[in-house]
Amino acid sequence: MPELTTYVAECAASGLAEDDLRDLHAALERTSARLTGAGQQVVYLRSSYLPEVERWAAVFLAEGPDAVRHVTHIAQLSSVAVHRVIELGVSSDRQAERIGHGAPVERSLS
């Protein structure tokens, strides 16, 4: 299995209601699972909507950015930009530490 990298997909999204966001979340989960079942490794983790600036963003683990674009295209999102992510977390001594690419993935892809 190829090593998975963290990506963020983001786009302009105006006027999304909570029901729209729940539907989008479900569509991204189903689509990611279906594509992974077909051999294209991509896991949808979470998304956020910023209503004040009308932006939507989601976090994925994937074998490449094209897999993320494929998921968002099937979910009927347009003009989505996909970016590789270097994640930082806070360790117990309050120092920033790198997490993400190269870190263990605890999600099953099967």
C-alpha cells in the first residue's frame, strides 16, 4: 500500500446551511470509501465551513492530490484547490511538533 499524505481541499462556498454541510460530509465519506474499495486510497477525515468568509475546507489522507480532486468532483464541488499539508501539534511540553506525513495512521482503509 502506498504511503498516504495529508491534504486540504478548499473552495468558495456561499450560503451553506447545516443540512447542506451534513449532506456534503456524508457524500465525502461515502465517495472516499467507494474509491478506496476500488483501489484508489483516499480517506476523508473532516471538514470545516467558515460562513463569515464563505470558505469550505476538508482534510484527507490520500495517495496523491488527484485522489482528493476525484472525491470532491464526484461530490459536485467546483473550483476546489488541493494542497499538501504539514501538520503541527502541541506536545506535552507545549512545543510544536510535526505530525501527519510519515506519522502512523490509525485509520483502517479496508
